[in-house]
Amino acid sequence: MSTTFFKYHGAGNDFILFDNRSSVVSLTPLAIAELCDRKFGIGADGLMLLEKAKVEGDQFYMTYFNSDGLQSSMCGNGGRCIALFAKDLGLTEVILKFHAIDGAHWAKVTGNTVELAMSSAPAIEQKYDGYFVDTGSPHHVEWSTHDNEFLHKARKKRNEYGTAGVNVNYLEYQNSVLHIRTFERGVEDETLACGTGAVAAAMVAVSQGKATSPVTLQARGGQLTVSFEGTGPFENVILQGPAEFVFKGTIDL
């Protein structure tokens, strides 16, 4: 079956998307992993299906898979990209409402900037020489220089949290700018940006008195801004940043 796919990215965090409101796309974990492979497939950090809404009042439902082919927890940049995708498909609501695996979200698209309402988060825990917070996906955050050992250190830290692992974020101030690097479980590599990771990092920075909301973070692929209320628990969480259409094509599934 020949099917149209779309490629989007949010600050360099890239995704394959399918319009699956008619429920014709059904992919095995192996097929998803092959599509996301950067040498033998289309290449992406993850894959999303924009599906028919499951909750009254929503415009769609978001189903997200990491590049390993497995359905995963919430992806913030993915949520922003799928909102732009929905607009590009002709959904005209100013505020787009949808559900994902972690619950309800809304998004507002203004040009190539997308604001996304994220889930509330509990208080931060000190853990494994850093901080743990669940922002829709589990994240470890620590202050560390961004040296050439990042991948080695992050993989080791990811596994300290057990078989399921955790996403690992390193924070560092450089010339008064807050820089972030993220290693994502399920991708098992560094990504150029991570939305839920940026949210977690911003919460850690504010809770420690090193920043105030809204917090702007410089990821390797672009800038993300996070705003919220509270210092743990955190409410009214908004993730804002760029999202862009890259290309579309057809593929036999």
C-alpha cells in the first residue's frame, strides 16, 4: 500500500508523521524502527500518527513512537510538530485540543511558533547526583559541563534508573545563556532538542533559584521557552518553540 508520509522537526528534534484519521496505517515496531533508521529508512527521532479524536471536543489524538519502534511516553516537541501538522491538514481552530498518552493538551500555532500546554509535574526529587522529575516523560537533570564525554556519561546515567531507563539532561550556563543537552531513551542517542527535557530542566533551574519563569533554553537545534507556576508541584506548564515542515513523500507499507 502506497501511503503519504510527512517529515517535521521541532528545534532539530525530527519526526515522521502520518494522517491516520481513517485508521488505514498499521505499523509493527520493526516497521517503525526501519522507517526511523537514518541510513536505511526515512530517518527520524520518532514517528507519530495523527488519529481520530477519542475525546469529545478534541480535534485529534496523538500516538507517538520512539525510533526503536515502541510506543513511548509524551514527546513535547512531537506535540508541537503534530499541532502544526494538524494546521497544515486544514484544522482551523485557533486552539487545537488533543489527547496523548499522558492526557489532555492544547496547542496554539502562530506561523512556525507553537505553544503547547504540557501536563502538570510533581515536585523534583534528588536522585543519582542530580534531579528527577516526570514531565509527561521521566527525566534526570544535572548541572554538568558539556564535554566530549556527554554520551558516555548519559548512557551510564540512563541505565542507573533500571531496565526502563530515563531521559538524561545536562544543564550548563555559558555566557549567561542556559544550554541543554539531552540523551533520549528509545532513541538511545543524543537528540538536538527535547521538549519534555527542556521542561524538566527549566523546573530544576527555577526550583534551585537559578532562573525564573519563563525560562529560555538553548538546545543544540534551537531555542525553547518554558513557563509555569509554582516551584514543585508545577502547574500551567507551557512549552514554546519552533516547528517546521521539512518534506513529504510516499512509501509502500
